[in-house]
Amino acid sequence: MTADRSTDTPDAGQFLVRPDGTVVGDDGLSGTLAAALPYTGRLARRMGELVEAGDLRVLEAFGAEHLIVAVTWTPAGEGTFRAVVMPLAPRTVPTFTVVGAVDTAAAVSHCLNRLSRVGGVEWCSVITASSRVIGAVGERQDLHHLAEAGTRMLAILRSLQDQHATGFVRLRFEEGALVGASLGRHALVASVPSADDDELVAMIDEIRAILADHDLFTVPTEFDPDEPEAVEEAPPTPPATPAPAPLVGARFRYVEPKEKKPRRLRRDR
């Protein structure tokens, strides 16, 4: 006979949220984190459907602590959330000096291109608090649900509040993973099935520093995944060099050689 682990009292730093909303254990935040998990889980599960990554299996938040939430689903779509909060080594957010002034759209493009070069990143985007996608890098066929997925990531980041303030949130699905990081009121969203956590945090720190003094609402363009990519036109073929003009003029005129007449011999008298 085996005991039902869901009825056990979790150890310190662990708690359980059942499908009916019952909480077992202490989340350390007077129940606010436990209350947010069912809502957060539903949002994340829908994101997995949008990007065709399957069901949500694990939710992680990196900040002052490391929150790990394992998720199982009933046939009716109700989740059971088993959470553990683990301490992280204190981290000092580095200070960056941004040299040179660039417009906001160029700064966003620069940051996304930098992030796309991190190993394991498939695509990445920036979405404003008004759910407008202002930049994205990746294969076009993977970017059709950015606005809807990004809106849900914004809500997830808000629901978890300070759990990720200096780090990021990672949603692990059956096939793949998504990462979200707050940029003030806005969000960075990326598909990152595998990446080194330290490298990812370092790049997010850099992006936050670069965009800190920019108002992302001022970016006028909105990313359209259906718009064909701009193709750089080939440079025009230079015109053929004309043949040099024939040399004419008195100086170079062809002169027909004169035929020399035979010289007569003079007879002596």
C-alpha cells in the first residue's frame, strides 16, 4: 500500500496547490504566490498550444530565489502545482556604460540580434505593455503567434511579481521552452529550448541596461510575420566601357605612302 504524496505536508520551502485551489504548506508570501499559480499555469498552458510545444510541465522563476513548480494536468484541464523555493547565491547586477546615442528602434534591433546569437535561442522578440510586438528575430514560420503569446507572458510576469525581478521566467513544455523577462512595463520573450543560465542572465542584464533609457512606446513600427522579408537588391551592373574613339586629326591621320619613281641615270657626254 502506498501513501498519496499529495496529502503529505510539504517540507519547509515547499507547497502544493491542488486542482480545487486548496494549498498545503507555506509559500512564504502569505499565500499570494500559491493563489497566483493556477492562473499563471492556465496562461502558460495556452502559450504552449500557440507555439505548438505541448503541455506545460515545469515553471521556473529566477530572481533573488529560484522558484520551481512542477505541473500535472487532469483530463478536465485542471492543474496540480508542486512548488519549491530554493535559495540562490547573491548576485550583483553589473553596471553597463552605454556609449553613443541611437534611436529606440535601432536599440531594440541590436538587443534582439545580440540575444539571437546566444546558443540555444531559436527566436526572440520584444512586446510592449500595450501588447504590440515592436521587434523580432527568428524564422518567420515560428513568429505568427507572437502578439498573443507575448500578451500572456506579460500577464505571467505580472502575476509572479518579484519572483523574477532581477532574472527571468522559464516555461518548460513537452517540446521546448519559452523565456520571459521584464523590461520595465514591457517584456522580452524568447524560445530557448536549451541555454546556459548564466549566459542567459548576463545577456538579459545587458539588454535591460541598453533599453533602460528608451521609451519603447515610441517605436512606430509593429512586427508583421506575414510581411515578406526585405531582400537586398543586387547592385546594378556597371555599363560596358565604350571602345575608345579612333585617333583622328592631322597629327594622327593615315598618309598613303607615295610610290617612288625610278631615278633616271644621267649619261655622260
